[in-house]
Amino acid sequence: MTEGFLCNAMADYGGAVYRLALCRTQSVPDAEDVYQDVFLRLLDQEAERWDGERLKAWLLRSAMNRCADLHRFRLRRPVLALEDIPEMAQSADERDAELWDAVARLPEKLRTVVHLHYAEGYSTEEIAALLNIPAATVRTRLRRARLKLKDLLGGNEDE
């Protein structure tokens, strides 16, 4: 694989990989580790002939797999998350912070589909293909996530 291909892949899809890793791990250092691991694994692939969507799907799938590996490791060795340390927390717009705090409290299955759908712009069918689940399951998870977010954020029946 050429250095230029790797640089282009990082420039084009690095943000999506990092955001997904951050969504799944809820930790900046862990997300950075996942990002690095995913692109190191890309070096071992014969991916130069892949079109953009196939490459992006492979990168996101690799990121999800690496996050799962990291989660299994963390179950055996618990660590303190950065957001649990007040002086390390980042300031953000209060409304956005409240929403993303609520998203962070969702179960991982719901949080992942919310991120892929709303932050990355994937359709339910594309998410289903990435996660190897039926599209109806993705739509159900999105609906459940919206209902949970409404409860967490104190929405009323009309919202």
C-alpha cells in the first residue's frame, strides 16, 4: 500500500473513524488508540482498488471491532474515564452538551445506531449492512433511542 493512499484514507475517513470510536468508547485516549489501530490495520490490506464507500465501510467496521475488543479488555481491567475527572472535562455549548450527555447514557447498541445515523449520515439499510443486523432492527433501535432521549431530556408528548 502506498503512503499517499493511507494519507488520503485518513484525510477522507479519519474523522468518521474517530467520531465512531469516541461514541463507542466514551474516552478520548481510547478513541485515539482505536483510530491508530484501524489505520495501521489498513496498511496490511490490499485496499488501493477499493472504492470510497467500500473503504469507508471497512474502516468503520474495523473501528467497531476494535472498540469491542477494547471493551472486552476494559471489563477485565476497569479504568477511570476522563469525563469522570472534572478538570479534564471539555466545555461545550450547553444544549449540545446536554444532548450528547444523554446520548452517552444510552446503551451501546442504541448509541451506535444514533451515531451512525445522525452524525455519519448513514441510512438504516447501510447501518444494517455495517452491523450485520436487519434494517428493521436498526429502525427499532433508532425509535427506542429517540424515546429514551425524550425521557432523558424531559420532552413532552408533542416533541
